[in-house]
Amino acid sequence: MAGRAESSPRQQSAGVNKQEKQILVAFDNHVKDYLKQRERVKAKLPQLSKDSKPEQITAYQKSFMESLRAMRTGTKQGYIFDQETAEYFRTTIKTDVQPRDKPEIRQTILEADTKGVPLRVNYPYPETKELTQIPPTLLLKLPQLPKEVKYRYVGRHLLLVDTDNNLIIDYMLDALP
């Protein structure tokens, strides 16, 4: 009987690496797409001068966020963290972080005051809530983001947040094992 040849471990590993690369490329492309949307909105706003007063800066930031939200109306959760990407992140966080680092990471993330932060795409991250920094040991395992976007945890959930206007770009549930 002629059957399919079994793949060698090397071929299986190459398949996994190819799939991981595809997931990471897709993730990167979605982040870049968000940045393009962001730049289109920013280009339409009046420029701030070096002598701008605090209230002018606040008004600019509010206008920037509102215009960006309007452009992204209808954007749903999973736009960047689609099912494959979310699974990749969960697996990476679960398997690539050293066991000795896990208790510290969990403590840092879960102790932050993030109650009341909406898990909603296109909503602002409340200014009154703590911005949970991702511990460096975990950050090294995740795909690098451009300076305009940061990872944030809210409980066990991972968010992508715009650094200039605190807009929640996307999120994934149960990212922390």
C-alpha cells in the first residue's frame, strides 16, 4: 500500500517556523495598518506649535482620539489579535517564559489597579487607571511594537494601546496563564 511519507522532525519544525512567521507577519501588517490610519488622521489635524499651552495640547489630544475613533468605527475585537495570533501569544507566554519568572510576572500584572478598564476596541484607556507595564522578561518574548503602540495588561487580558491618546486598539482575552 502506498501511503504518505511521515514528515521528519526537521520538516515539522520548518512547518511550525513557517506558520509562526506567517502569524507574525500578519500581526505586524495589522499594526502597520493601524499606524497608517493613525497618520491619516494626524495629517488632517492642525499642528501644535512649540508654544502650545496645556489646554491646547489637551484639546489636540482629544480631537486626535475622537477623529481616530471615528475613522475606526466598526473595528471589532480580533482585528489584530485574530484567533491564530491570540493562540500564538498565549502559547508563547505560557511556554517561553521561564518558570522562575512566572510568579513575579503574574504578581506584577495582577496587582495593578485596572478594575473598570473597558475591554472594548476603540475606547480610551482611563487616565485614572494604572498603566500596567509588561515585565521585561515577558516583553522580550513578544513581537516588538512601534513606539506609538504599547502592550498593556488588564487582569489576565492583553491590550494594544496607542501611546499618544490611550486608545485601546485591540485586546485578547486570557493572555496570562
